[in-house]
Amino acid sequence: MISEDSILATVADAVRAREPLLIQGNGTKSGMLRPVQAARTLSTAGLSGINLYAPKELIISAWAGTPLPEIEAALAASGQHLIAEPPDLSSLLGKTGKPQTLGGITASNLSGPRRVAWGAMRDHVMGVRAVTGRAEIIRSGGRVLKNVTGLDLCKLLTGSYGTLGVITEVTLKVLPAPDATGTLVLPGLDAAAGTAALSAALGSPFGVSGAAWLPQDAAARVPGLAGIGGPLTLIRIEDFAPSVLYRIGRLKDQYALPGAITLDTAQSRSVWADVRDAKPLAAGADDAVWRVSVRPSAGPGVLNALRASGTVGFLDWGGGLVWLAGPADTATHAAVEAAARAAGGVWTLLRAPDTLRGAVSVVPDEAAPMARITRAVKAAMDPGGILNPGRLYAGL
Amino acid sequence: MIRQPGSKPEVMGRRIHILAGLRALLPETGLITEPNLLKPYETDGLSAYRQVPLAVALPETTEQVAAVLKYCHQNGVRVVPRGAGTSLSGGALPMEDSVVVGMMRMNQILDIDYPDRCAVVQAGVTNIGITNAVSENGFFYAPDPSSQLACMIGGNVNMNSGGAHCLKYGVTANNLLGLKIVTIDGDIIDIGGAHLDAAGYDWLGLLTGSEGMLAIVTEVTVRILRGPEGARAMLAAFGSNEIAGAAVDAIISSGIIPVALEFMDRPAIHACEAFAHAGYPLDAEAMLIIEVEGSAEEQDRLLGQLSAICQRFDPLSLKVSQSPEESLAIWKGRKGAFGAVGRISPDYLCMDGTIPTSQLPHVLRRIQEMSDSYGLKVANIFHAGDGNLHPLIMFDANDPSSFHKAEEFGADILKLCVEVGGCLTGEHGVGVEKRDLMQVQFHAHELQQQREIKSAFDPDWLLNPSKVFPLLEPEAAGLPQAA
């Protein structure tokens, strides 16, 4: 167990010594984005524990090093859950034998299938404590659900991959977990038709909270979908049991597709956990993995365009999240960049050998005026450039 | 009274030259300089503070905004962005030497994309204008601040506006996908787009709620949502604030998240009933308006469960709406609350703090004690699900001492909100109103960190300065800030 003060002291030492720090929790996401060159590592894993959980106020607050499963278990015991359904990507990023932490999932702003309806991790971070590169503890937000007091550094720090501050404590909005989950499975639709069906579902009044399309090979990798066959379009409803029944029924009538089947709560939870954790992605041991975020209707085009480059993938978020795996070389990466750009979207290189991820833009480079501001904000938060240098952008 | 910074003599001295320069950048009627025409821009929803600006620019395109900002930057002129001027915290209050950039002429809806559930609109489109544009297809834009008929989306972005339905749908920040902004350098930058997750830093999140201090927003990509099959409200009246608070806890604990959960105390009930004749129970100490969504059967089931929960707290009355008309009647009083209080007292301050909901009974008790000791009446309206409290403090503007007392009373309430674990503002923003209270919530170095981030966007502190942060002496003297 370590204290927030000891993290402060470590950062202060590093500032004085002008020595960069690799910032991490349990390091489960160290394979993401660019590799960091740092003499020392600062882990928040020892700063662990739930500080406040007020189910009636829909608020939980914990130290950054708290294992995410510990938080999920505490919430489940009170019938609540993490709204953004954060994934466990250890099957892609490699198992470290340790769980991901609250700080890690916040610093990477990774969200699961529910993001399409209920928002990302960043939408539910109500408060943050962090040690900046000025070696100061700062707070932003608080422990209430509505707060516009001052600049929203919660959002700036969430998804900043430890480059602007070492997140030490996170306060999240949580919600009651749904009683029941149901899934409508539409077989046989290609990517474009599947995405159109997902758009119709998401544009229905039925509160769809999951919308994915899996090509045949990807669907076959999900045990809960075994034996159905063909590409599958998945539509999820989470609500009280009678509402799930009613809404799935209405959606089923709406499509009137032969062969449509429904999954019950247990089946649905297993299938969507697999979708959340990118299990349908057939990523070979040497493959690179990308997440591309585009307007939903553009998802099928990105997927199809990149097939020529030897990639495989599937669609979540109604088509707006394209999961891709393919050859870990600069040509394939360039193709992913081009496809994302052509669709007006963005890419994240989630996994690749150091040689590739150190050599390419793991996220899109910013236009010059924005990049200037980015450098100025980085300098404002971390004047010595000691926090996770180069994690997001080369030279920053 | 809240202190305003002094004017920059070099700007005031070059006034004529600066106005001529601006005029050349704008359409023929795009620059207002005549004192009588500037008058409407001297204040916003915080009407106790007034200052006529140097000029008002009314650009029609992003490029004109860029030209104006570049010019102001080169000439050291302060800029105050303005939408409809509905800010309750003085966010659009001008300085004497400032140019107000009014966004009302940029009022076009540029694109509506139903399959991708988003719309691109200019900053001067009203909040309700977005919903009106998509309602024929059953869609809506979720955040619904009380001022939604007038307030503009650019202002909503800058204040991260909320509304009565945030518990389910979130605030402005949760309903945005992209922005087009203009920096003080005159650079035009696109942030985000029609996709859900941006890569890199969350500039969209930082800009939302930045109160016009970082950039001017000219276009906004919003999420549009399909409306539910239907919605219905119920009303539950209780014998004390404590009991009503306990009922709120029990509702949240039941796993039902109503789409709205509004709390009114006795003075608010009486004011609203006298105004709207909504059939509110005048014997009650506290009242909840609870709204649920779904099909008729789903509404019945949820309202039945909620009624059963409320029954456990000895309600004085319980009224479940049986029709859209009855729901409308239940909401009528709540939605007319500001007008209602305005009838009792011509002048009032609408405060906006957030508290942990468990602190509600304690906070309402303390507010009543303060009301007695200040000798000013107060009515409390509360977004109970998310802890956002709106005390309306009544005073007499013809009596300066009454106004000062009201301001002090308001400050005491907000200090109390922070003391019990809450914050100074839930949805109205800091503006000038709460600027000097920021030290109650933040340490000096935390405010300095926020200032440094503003400096990263606006090194010379020309964009809406003297808002949000307590004045530092160089700024108060009208000198550029050191980074």
C-alpha cells in the first residue's frame, strides 16, 4: 500500500531530477499506443481501495490503483454497475496476471458496447484527483452528479494516458444494473444491411443499449452464438424483465426477418461480455490491432475497404466502432489511417510491436493550430515533460 | 458587489480606429456601435450587473468570426462571446473596452443525419430549435434548460447546460459529438465529428463548460435521440423535507431511474400553485414530480411501483397522471416556477449549487435559518435525482441593501453546498456571479492550474476575461496575464 503523498514525492523527485516517469497501474495497457522511454516507473497499483460508495447517490469513489473487478463486485453487491461497461482487453493486450485498475481504465477512456447509448467512461467521471507534472495534487469535479464549476479537467485527464497528470482518485457516476438483458439476433445480413438494421434499432423508441455486427468468422468465435451460422447482427435491450420482453418483441416484429432469434439474460450477458472484450476479433499473435471510430453508417465501408489489406474485424456501436486486426506493418497501418480519414473518423493503434507503434501515428496527428494548443496545455500541466513522454504523440 | 476590471486605456484611446477596422471585416449591418443600440447587450440573465461594451459584432460566418478574433488579438481587444444572453451567472457581461461577438445571426441547421443520429447546427440555433427540427421524425435533443425557448446551443456548450431530464439523458457534454471553434489567433479548428470517440485529448470535454474563455464555438455536432413511446408524470406530496428526501432515496434504491425527479419545498409549491393553478397540494411541506417513459403498459407498471414506494412514506397526496394533459398540468407549475416567484417578488436571484442528495434535509434546514436571519424569503426547487439545488432568493431591487443581502445570502448557500461535499454550480456556470467564491471550492494552486490552461488557449487573456476566476491584480488593472 502506498499513499497519494508518496506518489507526489516520486513525481517531485522526478521533476527535480528531470527524469521521465513511466506512469501505470498494473501495466495491463502498456502495449497500447506508443512505447514510453523512461528510466523510472511510477505505479499507482499500491494506492488501492474504495473511499466512498453511496448507492443512493449513484456515486463511487476509489483510489486509482483499485482493481476494476473489485469495484464491479462492490457495485454488483448493491445491484449497480459501471455505466460505460469498460472492456477487459487482456486477451488482446496480453495477460499480466493482474487486473486492470480504475486509474488505467480512466486514463485510457475505454468503453464497451453500452457506450452507443449511455456514453463513454469520460461521461461518468464526476471527480478526479491527480498529481500533475508540477508536482501538485489537483482536484477537479467532485462527488456530485452535476458540476460545472471551473474548467472540466476530469475530461481532460480522462483518456490522457497519464501524460498530463497521475490520476490518484476517480469518482464515477453509477446506475442501477438492469434486471434483465435480451438480445435479438438477426442472421444473414451483410455489413451494410446489418448496420442499417442497427441504425433502425438505435433510432427506435426502445432504448437499445448494444448494437453490433459480426461477420461469420467473428460470430463463430463467440461461444454464446455457436451454431447459428452466418454473419450476425446483435441488438441488445437492458431493462426490467417485462420491458425487455416487450421491446425485443416489438423490434423483432419491426424487422420480420426469418431466422431471427432471441437470447435470454444469461446468454445475452455472456455474448455481450465477449463483444465488449473484443473476443470476436481473430487477432493472430503477430497481428496489430486497431480501433477505428467513425460515423456508424461508414463502419461497413471501412471494414470492407481494409479487407484487401489483409485485415479482419467486426463492428460495435451500431457500426461506429470498427475493431480491426491485421499485419503489423506500416503499409497496413497506412491503409487503416487512410480508410479512417476517408470516413471522417479517427484510429487508435491498440496493439503492435514497438517498432511499428514507435514509428507511426498511433492516433491521428492534430492540425497545426490544435497541435500548438496541445503542446501548450501539456506544458501547463507537465512543464518538464516527465509524465509518460511520447505515449500519445512523438516528442510530447 | 462584484468588482469589474478596469479598461485598457490604449484600447479606449484607439476606439474609433478599432471600430473602423472591425467594420471592414463584417457585413454592412454586422457591427453595432451606437450607444442606444448597444444598450440591449449591456447585461444578460444576471441583470443586476450592466456594462455597455465598445461594440457588438454580429458575424454571419465562421470566417467572419475568425477575422474578428484575429483583429481583436492583434489590437489587444477583449472579446465577450454571446448567444441569447440568458446566462444567469453573468457569463456574457461585457467590459467597457470589450467587443461582444453575438452569435444570433449564425442560426442555421446545417445537416440532420438520422441514420447516424446527429445534427450539425450553427452556434446561434436555439436549444428548442434543434428539437423542433427533428421532432417530425420522433427525435429530440436531450438537454432541456428552462430557458430552452431562447437559449442558444453555443451558450449551452459554453455553460455545459443541464435541465430537468439530466438524470437519464445527461447534460450538454454528454450529448455532443463535435465542435467547430475559432481561437483567439483566428484559427478555425474542427474538434470531433460524427463519430463517438475522439482520439487524443478530450478537447470537446474541456471546451464544454469553458464559459467562452478558450475559444468561440461556431458550429456544434449534437447527438439526436429518438423519443420514447410516451412519458407520464406523477406527483407525491409529503409532510416534511426529510420524508420527501427519504422517498427520493428509496426510489433510487429501487433500481428505477425516472427520467425526471423534481423536488419543490413549501414556498415553491405555494408560489407555483398561485401562478399556474396546477392543483398542487398546499398543505404539503415538500412535493416530488416524478416522470417515467415507455409504452403505456411500461408507464403503468413503473408508476405503480413508484406509487407503492411513495406510499411507504405517508404521502399527503399522490396523483398519478392518467393522460398527457394531466402530465402537462403537473409540469406546468414547475416549468412556470421562475415566473411564479417573479409574481411574488419582482426581483429574485436564482442560485444553482449541487449537493449530495443525502444532505438535502440538512441543507434545506440551514437555508431556512439563513432566510430568517437575512429576512429574505426563499423558495427551493431541486433536481432531486442529481442533487442540483435552485434556491430562488427574493429581494427588492429598489433597495440596494436588499440586493446586497440577497447576494450575501446566495453566497452563504453556495458555501454551504461546498461544505457538505457539493459544488458552487451545477448547470448555470460560474460567470462573474460566483467568480469570487471559487476560492471556497478550489485551492489557489488548483485555480492557477486552470488559469494556465486558459493561457494555453489564450495567452493574452482576451477571451471573456474576468469571468470564472477571481481577479488577479494585473488583470484587474487591465494588463495581460503572465502565463
